[in-house]
Amino acid sequence: MSVHGDKKISAKVIAALGVVFGDIGTSPLYAFKECLHYGSGKEEVMGVLSLILWTLILLVSIKYIALVLRADNKGEGGILTLLSLAFPPGGQGKTFLTMTGVGLLGAAFLYGDGVITPAISVLSAVEGLKIISPAFHSVAVYIAVGILIALFSVQRYGAGALGGIFGIVILVWFAVLFLLGVSQVWKYPEIFLSINPLYAAAYLWGHPMVAIPVLGSVFLVVTGGEALYADMGHFGCKPIRIGWAFIVFPSLAMNYLGQGALVLTSPEKPENPFFMMAPSWALVPLVILATAATVIASQALISGAFSLTMQAVQMGYLPRMQILHTNQSEYGQIYIPQVNFILAVGCVLLVLAFGSSSALAAAYGIAVTLTMIATTTLFYFAARKLWKWNFLLAGSVCACFLLVEVSFFASNLLKIMSGGWFSVGMGLVVFYVMSTWKAGRAYIRKNMTNALGRLEDFIESIAMSGVLNPAYAPHRIKGTAVFLSSVSDATPNAIVSNLTHNKVLHERNIVMSITPAPIPYVPKSERVRVTKMSHGFYQVQAKFGFMEVPNADDVMEACKLKALPIDPERSTFFLGREAIVSARKGGLPFYRRTLFVALSRNAQNAAEFFKLPPGRTIEIGRQVEV
């Protein structure tokens, strides 16, 4: 590889540290501390450390880094990407419907993680101020709230720009993690024996009463692991793998070992072993660095939530919303104002409601395990489809992961009453919204196709009306009319209304449909398919990947390559605006119907979303019952 290539990879590794590894990299602040609630003797500490190390190895190094990152769709990752690879849109059968539901549920729970991760990360660091002075006890929560508000305020500048700055800070953070661990491990080198998985097995076997709850705390070390896959499109697979193998994993392992060594060599067991590893002179700088690192840690899930939302909108699981690209050269780096606002409000309310990182830790983990279980389940089908793994190989690998993840899920169920209901409840609400929008749009497409008929039949009826009685033939006017349609072979409502009320047709009529493709990006040469029909009609079927924002200008540029030039300054764009109303009978169930109507009324205007020329666009309304 060239020197230029090496520098580019190095820059991406550093940027990835700030965005992808922020969450999992700050887990040492609270994860091991929570495990000490169940015992701090030598047997307990060695057993917990063994569980921590092997959880990192199995669920991150092997599952995500070695295997799941291979399941990319032209560079993009995330659970909806995995769903599209394992079960391309348009599939049939019970397995398709079931796995689509599993993938959608896993995606929905990521939003719960996106709210709770910034809250617990920032609050755990700010609590380090309490060690410096008891005066911070009463204001720590409000400091955390101020930091979170500032974090969400800078999201508009983009993950890429922030990643370069954040990456340097997190690189320093991982170096400090490693050095803090080394400063304690040399005092008790026997701690390295905990890498032996027999210590984990002996702890679980010898402590059956605390085995289940302690697993819930151990699992905190891998929260943020899903971000490695969800944020792959931002930086690429190679930088993530290099960052984990050479920087992140060694630093995390050494720090956890150092915390364990500190506990075993301290006459008085420290309540917060992470901060107590530092000498007194370094405590203030460490608290400042930890606060900065946890602010950055929140970026992983925030960026993942943006990417997930964009995919959901393009795949038809969420209504249209404003999506802003923050980097002209990197399509995956985006900012979505509505999602940013919802996450910000949720984080602030969580901090104010729970008040401490320990209280939040008691609520953290359930949604994460459910997302990981969904990823493993979909990975089984993706491995068989993409790499032709046989049933035994795919089943054995995924069964190992599921055994570990289901065990963690069972332990996290104990957290339901202490706050876990929040992330689960939020995930279920998002799932209901996504499934309702998908069902509602499918219902409308079906009804409109039945009501307005096929485009070919409409064109033929126009021709026949002129032959049977020339007086009924529509008047043709010069120019081009472009009619947007959500269904490629159906007659657009706008063309029917225009003909009914104005009794005219343009000389050239283009029926344009814009639909998502099951790939992240569609090449320009494959952007559109043009079909020349009779009587001056053309059918244009445009496709955009799930990581692209549809744009009418891009469609018209692609049409030129297909010998169908469209001059936006000399064309009129007709768009059907659907006024969704509740059906008197039939249609969607009442609660879904009410929700779908509300979502439709708050969706971004189609003309704005597709960036149609504002001075050349005419919207024609139609009531649609659901």
C-alpha cells in the first residue's frame, strides 16, 4: 500500500475511534464498578474479569469484527442492511414475514439505546467530580444536562468533521486506559490468570444465586458493540477492524485487569475503582478527560440512529423527513433534525429522572441484548444466502452466540422493574410506528391501484374515447408534464384529476415513480428505466439506494442518458397530495389508523423531499381512506 493510502487509513482509524468506539470505550467507567455489588473477594473478582474478557472476545472480536462486518451491502452496515441482505424486499412466506418483524424489532430497540447511552456515559463521567469535592453532589446532574444539550447542538456539523477532532481525544483516552491498567497490574501480575475461561465457569457454578444478576452487569462492557456494524458506512470495515485489534481491545482489557488488581490489593475496597487507579495529582485531569470521552461516546449511537432512520425512510418504514448531508464526499454522513431533537429530549429527561449512573445502569442492557439477538438471527440467514454456509455451520456458529446473548437477556430481565421498562417500552413504540407506517402505505398503494387502474388501460381509454367520439378527445397543449406516482404501473391521481377538471393533456406526459432499491447506492447508469408508451406517454422508473436521498434533478440527469431529456424550466410537475382520512368502515384497525393519519400529516412534503422545482410544481389533492 502507498504512503498516501496508509495515511488515509490511519486518519479513518482515528476518526472511527471518536465515532464508532466511543460508547464501548467508556464502559470501564461504570461496568466493573457495577459488578462489585455482588462480591469483591479474589474468587469473585477473577471470575468477573474472566467473564468480561470472554464477553469482549466472543461478542465483539468474533461476532462483530470477524463475522458480522463481512455482511455489508456495498460498504453499508446496520441491522436493516442485514435484513435486506438476508430477505430482499418483496419476499413472500411466513419466514420472510417473521424475520422482517425480527429485524424491524431489533432496529427499533436501537433507538432506545440511542437515548440511554449518552445519558449514562456523560453522567458516569461527571460523577467523578464527586470524588474531587462533595460540593459537586448537588450539581452533577445539571452539569450532565448542560453537556448533553451542547453535544446535540453540534450534531448539525456532521460525524466526519466531529470524528476527526473526537478521534484524537479518544486516542488519548485509550492510551490513558491502558496506562492506568498497567499501573495496577504490575502490583498484582496474577490477575492475568483471569484470561482462563475456567475462572468464569467456576464463578458461575459456585455462585448460582448471583450468577444471573452479575451477568447483567458484565454485559455493560459490550454495550455499543452494535455501533461497530451500524456505523460501518461512515468509515469502512478495515479502519474499524484495525482500531479494535490494535487500540481498543488491548486498552479495554488492560484497564479491566487493572481495576481488578486494584480491588484485590486495596485494604479498603474502593467504590469507584476506575478513578481510584489514578494518583491524586492526576485525578482532576482524569475527570476532565473522562467527561470529554463520554461526551464523544454518545456519538456512536447518535450517528447510528441517523443512519438507521435514513435507511428506514428509504425502505418505507418511516415517513419522509428532512435528511441533511454533512459531507459532500461521504454520503453516509448525515444529520436528521427531528431525530436529533427527540434523542436530546429523551436523554435530558432520563438524566433528570434517574439522577445517577448506577440507577441508569439498572435500566440499561435489555434493549441492547434484544438488538444483538435479532442481529444473530438475521446473520444466520444472511450467511446461508451470501456465503452459502450449510445448515450445520451457520446453525452452530449462531447457536453459540445466541446461547451467550440469551443468557445475558435473561439476566437483564431482572432490570425491568428498576427502569428497564423504559428502553423496552421505547423500542416497542418505535416498532409499532414503523410497522404501522409500512402497513398503511401498502394499504394505500393497493387501494389506489384498484381505484385508478393500470396506466396502460388509462392510455388506451383516452385513445378509444377520441376514436369513438372526437368531441371527447382531450385537448393537447405544448410542453412536458411530469406526474409523480408512488406505484410504477398505476395511473397517478394527479393525471386523472388534471384531465377531469382541465380537459387537457400535454404533448408529452411522463409518469415518474421513485422507489427504493435493496442496495445502498444505485449507479447513475442504472438510475432509471425508461419505457416509451403510446400517445405521447413515457414511463420512468427511478431507483435510489437506501443510503441515498431521492432527488428529481438526479432522475432528470439519468433520463438524458436514456434519450429522454427533461428541461425543468419548460416542464410542469404534477404531484398528488394525499389527504389521509379515517375510513367509516374497514381499513386499518382504529389505533393504527389514528397513528397513520397523524404520521401522514407530519411527513415532509413530497415536493420538498424530492426537491422538485418550486415554481414549476402543481399539487393536486385527493382524499384517501385508510
